[in-house]
Amino acid sequence: MYNKIKNAQIFITGGAGFIGSYVVEELLREQPARIIILDNLVRGSFENMESFLKNPIVEFIEGDIRDKDLLEKCITGSDYVFHMAALRINSCAANPENGFEVMLRATFDLADLCAKHKVKKVIYSSSASVYGLAQNFPTPESDNPYNNQTFYGAAKLWGEQLFRSFHHMYGLDYVALRYFNVYGVRMDTDGKYTEVMIRWLDCIRDKKAPLIYGDGSTTMDFVYVRDVAKANVAALISDVSDEVFNVGNNEETSLKTLLETLLKVNQSNLTPEFREESTVNPVSRRLADNTRAKDQLNFEPTVTLEEGLRELSKWYFERNLIKSRI
């Protein structure tokens, strides 16, 4: 198969982020001529880029995707673009105006510039949030997106539709990937929007009872970050365009089971405490149907939940050990 990546110039928004940094590492295996990363380091970090920041073909630019002139400089001459920069779901809810500027206006500018500069293909990071509470489990891409209640999900769906319209108006090739619950090494460990499994690792570290809000029956489809990065590369090298694909692990895991697995891999005998759920969660289930990604992108996840949690735990405790010595 022809290697599209070899000797290509690739631009990545959010390339210093959790998922973006893994995409960079996957792309480097295929010998691109140049990778340009634009990131404002609000969610990304130099630590995430440690393995490739000194690579001579990688150029990191600290900047914001809302800066259209800077965005155009990065896109000019690029063969392919990965659009991964985004705010978190809770950040969009806390400041919808900021969410609009980052998630909608900047995405429009990026699509417009990609069409102007004849970019060969865009890979757009979307989200399973577009479904809200899905109609079917496993959830196919054909499920309607009208149960979503979040600004974030609405913005991601708008991005999908934007790229679809640009494909039909201007011939801009793209693939959108709907990520399910991504986790793994380099995920955020600090801050207001820390993931639940990091809070539970804090409890294991401190030997405190981990908390479960509700009865623990809420389910998610946890997909390891390295698998998500591979799905991105698979979407780029395929000849598929104007399509949307789920990226999940095809496994429905309850919060109770997630905690049990996390305790198991850390050989912990802590017992969870159940608390009353303080907010109504309109999305009580997540389970991806990856059939289309398997058939059209030749993508299948390979990392089991237990393997992924073991890697995450090892990284978390090594990181804490280093911090304690500083």
C-alpha cells in the first residue's frame, strides 16, 4: 500500500495534548517530512511531548487556534491536518461563549483554510457525546444525535456537519472519529475536571475509600489512548472520505466493575463508599459498535481494560514517586 505519510507535511492542532501526543508518535513511525504542532498548553504539556520534542522534523508552536493568521501559517504547505484541539465538556458548559470561539469559530476557520490551501485530507476528532443517550446498544454511527443535551456534543456534531458540507462544496476530504471514553497514560491527573479513575488512584495512593456516586451501574466504553491514536492514523491512510466512525473498545463497563478492575490491578483491598448522586446523568450507558471502523479502516482496538489500567496505574505511581522526591 502507498504510504501517504512518508515525506508528507502534517499539521496537528492539540498535538501536545493527551491524545494528540500519541498521534504524533504513531505518525513518526511512518517517516513524515515534517510535523507541525499548534497547542496553547492549556490542556497539553511539554511532558506529553517528551519523546519527540527534540526530533528535528517536529516543530512545536505555542499558540491558539483562535489566531487565524497563525492557523493559516501552519496549514500553508501541509498535506494533511488532524484537528484535535478542543475544550473539555465541562469547560464548554461553564463558559459557552469561549466554547463557541474554540469549538465552532476556530473549527470553521480551520476547515475554510484547509479548503483554501488544498489540504488532501482532514481527520476530525469528534465524540460519542453527539449521541446523548443512544437508541441502540451497541451504538452504530447511524443512531440519531438528537438526544445530546450538551454544548460540547452539539459543537462536535456541528464540526462533523461542517466538514461534510465542505466536502460537498469544495471537495475537502475528511474523516470524523467519534471517540468513546478515552483513558491511559498522560491523561490529566490534576484540576477541576480530573477523570474518575485518577480520583480513585488518588484514593488507592492515600489508602482512602474510593467514592462511587449512585449505584455504580452507569456504563462506559473505555478505549485506550494508543488504540485511539492508531484509529487516527488508519483514518488518514485509508481511501475513505466523508465518513464518520466510532472509536471504542466494544465493551460495556460499569463504574462498579471499573473500580473493581482498578483495585485488582493494584492489589488493593479497599472497599468503595456509595454516595447519593448529586446530579442527574442523562447518559447512563455507552457501548460502541466498531463494525464500520473494522470494515472500512481496518481498525480494531487491541488493549484490554485490565492491560490499560495496569499501564495507567504504573505511570501514575511512578509519577507520584518522582513528585515526592522534588
